[in-house]
Amino acid sequence: MRVFLAVVATALAAGCGPAPGSEARVPAGAVRVVPADQVKGTCHCDDDEDGAEEATTPRPSTTYVKLHEWQPSPQVVEVEASVPPRGEEPPQITTFPALTRHSPIGETTVRPTRGRFRR
């Protein structure tokens, strides 16, 4: 009986086809067609026959500074100056509220479950 039900359920699921809405569709207003003469920029595709030149804009260079030579930006210095010093006091974020409804957890017990799931 179980095998029959499994076969019927599989046949019904396969016979219905994909769920509606499971196909990826692009909404009508999401795609904009632009004429080729209005396209700006260059395409660096693998299939370029004429070997288009690389972009002429130079990439910004990355400057590395040793940690002991690093200085914060003026904006950071300004923000740090506006924060009042707290000395040895811990940050307010770590102050937790007192527990008001705490009750101890009772002793844990284990019960056998063998008799519950008989065939």
C-alpha cells in the first residue's frame, strides 16, 4: 500500500508540471533597449576581433602606510575630540539590566520513549 501511494504521489507531482511562477521572467518595464550609437563606454569582451584598447583612465593607486606611522584623518580627530573621556568606567553598552524574574531550573530527568513508538 505504501509503495502504491508513493508511486501515485510521484506521478501526480510530475504530471502537474512546474509550479506557476517558478520560471524566471523579466518584468516588461525592467529592460531598456538603447540604440548602439547612444551607448557610451567600451566593452572588453573576449570575442573582440579588433583588440579594443584598455580603458585609458588610470586606476587610483593604493598607498600603504606602516602602522606606527599612521595618522588619523582630521574628521576622525574631530569626532574623537567630541567624545567625553570615561576613564576606567566600562562602556555603557556592556551594562546589563538586573534579573528580576529569575528562578532556578529544576532537576533534569530522562524518561524512556521506547513504548511510545510501536509499530
